[in-house]
Amino acid sequence: MQQSGAFAEEEPVLGFSEDMFLEQMLQETLNPAYEGPEPQAVPVAIRREQALHGLRKRATHYALQLQPLLRLWVSPTVRVQLKQRKLLPFAELSGLATGRSYFNLVSIEEPRSLWTMHCSRSLAEGLVQQRLRQRYGWLKDVELEGEGAHSTVFLEIGEFLRKSRDAMLEDWGGPLVIAGYRPVLRPRFTKEASPSDEYALLSYRVESPEVSGDLHWAIPMNAILEIFGKTLQPRDELSGLGRLQTLRPV
């Protein structure tokens, strides 16, 4: 299991060393029957690095997708900033729930996995207050306490949750089909997610004159590797040989 912290890069994968690459070129030129060397492990995790690079690009683009969605609820000056990227086990996601929080568990069919979206209380309930002001013209905040208050919040911001969820599931190189969707107050261990499973946590900060708060996405690393692995060509390891010395952590 990968330890918590910044995106890591080291993991042996099958590939070719530079000497092997030169030898293969000579053999293929001089010996038409040559079938190439047996793949060997190399110290740089090319496949993992490419997957994390793809995730970093996707995470940055998602902040741009969120801004027009939020402008339907708050002023056009709203800002969304990607604040943090880190790896952590699924068990630590419960640390996001300081007081009342709003989690959305999204089951993906292929690759079979559990993705988690989290809205802080200030963001979720702030959006509710804005929706009620727009609908009824109320100037004062509505009290969102007592039994059933969280259900009211989920109901009122359901459209925002759905659109922000669908935006995250776009642009992964192919459609991601949703098998199920569950709004909960805390993340749960299921057959799709065990406490030790490694997740990539993307943290966004939302700031506007009316509402501020945090939105998080937690995506299983196994799913990320599988999704981006499908977009790699079988011999991509060779094309990356010239870049091995320039790979750095996030």
C-alpha cells in the first residue's frame, strides 16, 4: 500500500534499458529473425507516472468546469482553486467529516470502483441558503438544524451535486458508467472499497462573496491506473527513455 503523502513515482514496471534498446536496433538491422529481448524491470514507474500526470491535468481542468456550474448559484466572481493533491488510504477519508458533512459515493461499473465526492458543511449549506433566497426572496438565512436537516440539504443542492459529479466523470478517454449513487454523511467501507485501498484526494477551495467552502474528490488509484493504462501503447516505455532523468514528484 502506498503511504499517505504527495503523489509518489517509484514502482517497478516492465520496460527496456537504453543499452537493450540500442542492442535491439542492431539485432533487428542485422538479423531479421531476431524477436527482441525479454522485458525486464526498470526502476522508474513509467506507467504510474503517466497515470498521475493524466490525473493532474484532469484535476486542473475540473476546477475550470466547476466555476460556470457555481455561477448558477452564486455571483459571477466565484473562484475555484485546486488546493491540494495527495495519496491516502480510504480509511482516512473520514477525516474530512468535521462535524456535519455531505458525502456522495459514486459506484463506477468499469473499472469497478467507488469514487467519493465530499462537500464541506459551509459549501453545501451555503448553496442551500442561496437557492432559497433566489426562490423565495428571503434575506435571512434559514435555520438548517434538527432531524432531517441533512436530507433537506441533499435535496436542495441535488442539481449541483449531479452536474458536478457528471463533470468529473467526463474526459477520461471514454465514458464512465455509473452503477449507483448514494448520498451519505460519512464514507462507508463496501465491497468496492476497503480501509487500506489507496486513493488520490483532490481538494478544491470555493470562494465567493456569498459562499465559501471546500469540495473534495477521492478516486481509487487502481481505477486511475486502469483508465490511463488503456490509453498507452504497448511500446510507450521505449518512447519515454529520453525523459527518464527528468521525472520528478508532484
